[in-house]
Amino acid sequence: HAMSLPLIPTPATPSHVHPDEWAARVQLAACYRVFAMLGWTEMIYNHITVRLPDSVTQGAVAGAGGSPQFLINPFGLHYSEVTASNLVKIDVRGTILDGSRYPVNPAGFTVHAAIHEGLPGAHCVMHTHTTAGVAVACLQGGLQQTNFYSAQLHDMVAYHTFEGITIHADEAPRLLSSMGNKPAVILRNHGLLAWGLTLPQTFAILWTLQRACEIQLATLSMGPAIPVPQAIAQKCTRDALQFNPDHGAGKDVFDALVRQVDRIDISYQN
């Protein structure tokens, strides 16, 4: 028998918001609550951003010209306080488009704007400062090919040299050059970043990178690690289907985590 999953009530779409924008708002707000549940928070800092679909931007007010629009967390709120309606809509320069009473952290959107604008496939960008992630970002040699999760990221990880707090737009071309087309990024001395075609796919990439860092942190605290041969890592990455759009690209695991959030607090839907 097919497994029956619990039905999650869909909140009504406010009349003044495009239905596709509201769907994106609810999904992104849920993701902020998932991060809070997982402990991937850093006080009021760090960001998850999504680019709104063309159906929203092409139908925007006259004069917008269908230019890209993004959703970002309101600066000053903890991830556990983010809701669908208090997410802030901005353009690629970080200009607030929806009259939000909340500010946007310029240090947050500089990196995200560069990636959204420079990589057409970057629908979603996530950035964290977890202990394990920052620790590996500070480690000589970075992520080592020594565990089950790093083996699923063969040739998917890029590195970018630390240039200080990310508020200077002139860093953008160097960041994009460092990244190439690799979706898992270690910002040296700083933290982790992932981007993807969808929010669940981006989450799956970041979760895998985070787990690889956590396990490396534990392993190296005990002694030298057993290396994974390159051929095995290549095979593992081919066999790992969780990033593949043909196999859900992380949707199943993300939906499962949202159901956990729903059992705790559904206020993000408002």
C-alpha cells in the first residue's frame, strides 16, 4: 500500500499578492523555521534567498520591466520569527519593493545578489555559519574526501578566499570566478553556501555539505581519517540521486522536515 502522508492545510493567499509569490513566501518561511529547528542559526544573521518566478515579475507593476525580484529575511528577526508575510521583497540592488517596515542586511545580500545575478540556475541561495561549517572553512585543506557525505559531493565543492565582511560589490566577480558552476561553496574562514534550481535542491546540497563537515570535525578530533579514493567518490556522486530533479531533488526530505515544523508551530504560514 502507498504511504499516506498527513495533509498540511494550505494558507489562503492574500488578495494583494500573486499566488506564485505567496507560495514562494510560504516555502521560504518554512525553510527558515527548518533551519531554526536544526540549529543552523546565527543570532539574527545569515540568509536564505529565493528569486521569484517570472510569473510574478512579468506581471509586476508597470516600470518594473520584469526585472528579477527576490525574497530575503527581515533583518533583526530570528529565523524562528520569520513568516510568509514579513519576508522582504527586494531587487538585485537590495532595494525594498514591498514597502516592508523591516530593513535588509547589506552584508547579507551582496553575496546572494552576485550569485542570483551571475548564475541563471541559482533560484535559491543559502548561507550558514554553523560551527562545523566554519571550522572546516578555517581548516588548511578544507573539506577532505574521507566520509560518506563528502563522497557524494565529488567535484561539486568550490572555495572562495576570505576578503572580509561581504558588503563590497567589487568582490562579486571574484566570488563567481571562484565558484564556477559548483553548487556547494566553502567561503574560507567564513562559512558554507549552497545554490540550486529549487529551494529543496539547495537544501539537499547544503545538508550534505553540512553533514560532511560535522563528520570530518568529529573524525579529525580522534585522529587521521581514512581517505576515500577518487574513483569511489565519483561513483558515490553518480549514485546519489538526492540532488537530481528527476528524483525529487530533495523535495521528499524537505517536506518531511516541514511536517516536523508544522507539529511545532505553523505561524510561519501567516
